[in-house]
Amino acid sequence: MNQHIPFLDLVTPHRELEEEIVALVRDALRHARFIGGPMVEEFEKEFAAFCGTKHAVGVGSGTDALRFALLAADIRPGDGVITVPYTFIATTEAISQAGAEPLFVDIDSRTYNMNPERLRAFLLEQCATDRATGRTIHRATGRPVTAVIPVHIYGQPAEMDAIRELAEQHRLTVIEDACQAHGAEYYSRRDGRWQKAGSMSAAAAFSFYPGKNLGACGEAGAVTTNSDEIASRIRMIRDHGQAQKYYHDREGYNGRLDAIQAGILSLKLKKLTAGNRQRRDAARRYHELLRDVPEIVLPYEPEGCHSVYHLYVIRSRERAALQDFLSARQIGTGMHYPLPLHLQKAYAGRMDMNGSLAASESASAEILSLPMYPGLTAGQQEQVAAGIRAFAASRAVQPVAS
Ligand SMILES: *Cc1c(COP(=O)(O)O)cnc(C)c1O
């Protein structure tokens, strides 16, 4: 009777758009402007309007977007860039590939986002202000610390007011990793209004990897910014540092957005707001279905945050057993992410530990992502919840006989 419930459904949304996508590809074959061109410019305008920013610059991926944002914001080789270890590795790859060094602060264990108190402690206890330049210096390494990258993890905005205030005090450039947060909103008390993810910092990175809330049919990404200067630098960096063909002001990258992906993204952007609403409705339904299940921790959405639920992540001390139990009932789940970055082999021996990262470590051991996508039905969610309840009942601790 149990129907298979995938963790993610990437087939249905494209079936609904199939005719339009095919027409667009056919069109592209006729005009043959495959890289850049009017379809890319059109999408850039639409996405900037969606995010409430002056510019959006299309690039090859979310990783490109992060790396180009750092380069365009003038983060220099040898600089320290603060982020969290509880993210996808692209965040720190981009920092390293821009020549800088990742520095980690821990997350808040309820929201899984950067803990501003830990950021404050890091800046006050582990950094100093250089008297001559006013710059922030990491005491242990002597490196200038020049930027901070909060990640809006799972589609929920980080605590941007506190992070921006600390960044201003310590002269750090803020770059948002908004790769999971297309359309998420944050109420800024400082500015007295709701703001979209991607509009709250010097520059923000978005990924349009197929599984993201706005996904291409291939690789794609964008940087959003209100700065004319950063936007024009990114346009150069993504295209081999050229402002004019074959005249190179600097070395850049091959990091452009292709026209067919931009066209597909324009079609799918029209459905993003409705898709995000469906995700929020699904999250509310999970909450109703699961809130009284013991031993399970549900996502926490603070006041002033509108998550777009890229992922719906619960926590269980018996994560592995729960995942197996659900899998036996044909329910797909995921882990985002099972090992924090400071414990990855890629960084073995490379990270200066800046105090405890315990919240990241314990979250990584316990989190489980449930099926979440716009077409998820109430019936499917009931089946997921029934599976979790059955698991909890099978594990219920017997009362101790007195
Ligand atoms: C997906 C993702 C990225 C990287 O995006 P790509 O398009 O895959 O390069 C970066 N950061 C986070 C948090 C992501 O989820």
C-alpha cells in the first residue's frame, strides 16, 4: 500500500514545462547565441527584481558565484574569511580558491545558522585591531580578517542584523551564501523592513543547481549586488577578465551563464513564489503531524525569518536507525550534512581551531532531511509522519518498574 516517496522530485516540474522548454531550446538552435546574449540579460533583470537588488550577474554555478563575489569584493590572497563549518564544502572551496583562508565559528543549534554570539566572541577574543590600518587581524596567524560569509542554511536567513553590525564594527565585508535561499525573507530591525535573501550584503551567491528551489537543467548560478562596481567586476571576472573581446584587464575565469539555462531559469522563476509557498505549507503540515512525536526535534523558524524550506530537517539521536526504517518503508531521506567541514579529510591538519565547534558536530550526527518539494502531497506527508511515529513507538523506552 505504501507508495514510494522520493526525497526529491525533479521529474514532475519539468514535465509541466516540457513544451515551453523544448520550444526555447529549438529557438536557441536557430539564433545560436549559446553563451551570454539577450536570454541571459533578460533573466538577470528578472532575478535582480525578484531579489530586490540593483544587479544580478549570471555565472556558471553557485561555487563560481561565491568565488567571484569574494574576488570582486577585493578579498586578497592570505586574508582570513569567517564562515561556518556547517555548510556545503563549496563555501570554503570558494574562500580557498580566492586565495584566502577559511576561519570557522560555530552555529546556533536551533537554527543551524551562524551564531552571532560566537562570531562576536571570535572577533573579541581571537582577533585584534591593527592600530595603523584599523584592520582586524587574526592573532594566531597574523592574517587580516576581511570578510564574513553567513550561509542561509536550508533556506532560512541567518541573523543578519547582528552579523552586519559586528561586520561594520570590525570592518568586514559581508557576503551571503544564499545558494539555498531563493526568496527567503528576513525582517531587519535596523532597516525596519523585510528584506530578501541576497539583498542584505555587499554581494550574495545563488546556485541554480537542479535540486535548489530555483534550479536549472544543468549548472548555473548568479551573484546579486547593489554595487555597480562589484557587478561590473563580476561581469569581467566571469569572462576571462575582458571588458572588450580579447582585451583583458585582469585574469579571470570561464564562468559564464549559458543562454539555454538562462531561458529555462526565466520560465521556472515565474513558478518560484508559488513553489516556495507550497514548501512553507508542507513545512507547516509536517509540523502539525510531528510536533508531539517524542525524541524528534523539528525545524525552528525564529520570528522575523521566512524560510523557503529548501530542506526540511529534523533531528534524532537515532538518525541512522530512523533513516533505515524509513527507507524500508519506501521513504527517501537525506543528510545535509553528515560531517562538518573542519572534520573533512580535505582540511586535515589545515584548520586552526578557533574554539569549540560542538554545535556543528552534534547537529551533523543527528540531522535527517525529510522529503520536501512543491508537489509533495498531504497524503505523502502523512505516510512520512506515520513512518516516523512507527519508528518512535518501536523505540519507546519502557517505563522502569518501581
Ligand atoms: C549548492 C550550494 C553551493 C554550491 O552551488 P553549486 O551551484 O553546486 O556550485 C554553495 N553553498 C551552498 C550552501 C549550497 O547549498
